[in-house]
Amino acid sequence: QVQLVESGGGLVQAGGSLRLSCAASGRTFSSYAMGWFRQAPGKEREFVAAIRRTGLNRYYADSVKGRFTISRDNAKNTMFLQMNSLKPEDTAVYYCAADATTRPIVARRASDYDYWGQGTQVTVSS
């Protein structure tokens, strides 16, 4: 089992940047593929980005491609989401998640992830 804690959210103006962190404890962090999801009020939780165990392969939702960068530091049991050129539509609670299953293609469905953090609020003002 792994415990996940997000941090780094906040209020930022459109065009600004934020860096989210996801600290993991428990079982070996490097044994999990990791993902970021977000959920805006009244909307379903949606995929943002994911990264394989080694960090060599990264995947993004079309809505954030070119603006967000996912990364991980297995030595520090931490995953990051660098968010640049933020837009008001990026406003949501952001969650990190861990997937314990070995898959040929990284998971993009929330239901495929086994462990979740509590979320961190990101608010982008126009």
C-alpha cells in the first residue's frame, strides 16, 4: 500500500505557473505508475497526465499538452506537475494517483488507479 499527499496548489492569475508535488510513503514508490487527475465542480474527474515507473514515458491530456510537465524523482518518492500558461479552465482540485498494475499502455481512467491523495485546490483567475 502507498499513501499519497499532494501540495503546491493555490490561487494564480491566468498565464501564471504552479508546481504541484505528490509525496508518497509506504511501499516502494518506483513500483507504481503515477498519474495526475483533476475535478472541477459539477464535472467528472478527468485525466491530466501520467508517467511510467521509470519516468521515461509521459502522457498528457490534449487540453494540457505543451503547458504541463509531469515528472518523478524515485529517490525522493515524489512526483511533480509543472503547470505553465495556466488558464481559468484549469481551475479544479488536482489529485495524484498510483497504479499498481503493469500495463502495456498507461492508464487514463480514474478507475484503473489504486491509491489516491486527498487533492489540492488550484484556482486560476482571469
